[in-house]
Amino acid sequence: MLVLTAHLTFSIGWIGAAIAYLTLDVTVATSQDAQALRAAWVAMATIVTGAILPLAVGSLLTGVVVALGTRWGLLRHWWVLISLLLTLFATAVLVSETGLIVRTAVIAADPGTSEVNLRALPSTLLHSAGGTALLLVVQTLNMYKPRGLTRYGWRKQQEERQRHERSGAGTR
């Protein structure tokens, strides 16, 4: 129960931090105020390194532990496997983008960076919007748990039924 609580905390926190980041990213994409741009980039780097990345890793690790420790298993059900793959993908993209975000924030925070150069900094809006949408898809899968066993899950289910039938037949 403790691991499930930790997993839910990490996962929901990740979504919340991603929404906060997305809000700042929209500010970067739409603001004409140089100070707002500088502040947004610095805040985005802080959110990514201080919240989003640790929450993503925590969500991934606790999700694997929860899956392995429950009847759902890690590879038995399509919704678990798809959630795992999407979470791995989101975390990998996040890890690869974190360095760019931090470097961009350093450039934005430098008072010597001109307004023209500040406005020319690369956008992360596509990643932040896509990442937030992906997290919401994973959340929906995890809430609704659509039916469907993988081949591995079907095979395991058949083995369990056969074991149960053998043990039940011997007691009659």
C-alpha cells in the first residue's frame, strides 16, 4: 500500500509539475516582455530539475514495483505494458531535453543576452504540450484499466488455471 501511495503521489505530482511547466512555456511562446521571458526560462529549469525529473523517475520506479507486486503484473496486461512504454518514452525525452532547458535558462538569465537573442531561444512548447498530453493518456489508462491480455499474460493465466484445476481435482 505504501508503494502504491508513493506511485500515485509521484505520478500525479508529475502531471501537476508538467502543467506548471507548460504554463511557463506558453508564457515564453507568447510574451513580449524580456523580463517575463528571463523569469519563465529560469523557473522552467528549476521546475524540470527540482520537480519534473525526480517525479518522473519516482513514478517510473514505483510503477514497476507496483506492477510486479500485484496481480496486474508488468507484462500481463496491455494497459500496463502501454503505460510502462509511454512512461519510459516520456522519461527518456525528459532526460534528453533537461540539459537543453538548463542551458537555455542560463542564457536567458544572463543580463548580457539581448532581447533579440532572448526571443530567438528554442521553444520547448511542443515537448511540454505533448508530454502533458501523454501523461494524461497514461493516467486514463491506469484509471480505466481496459481489458486485454498480452500473449505472455494469456499464457500465465492458462498456467494458473491448470494449476488451480489440478490442485482442486486432487482435493475431491
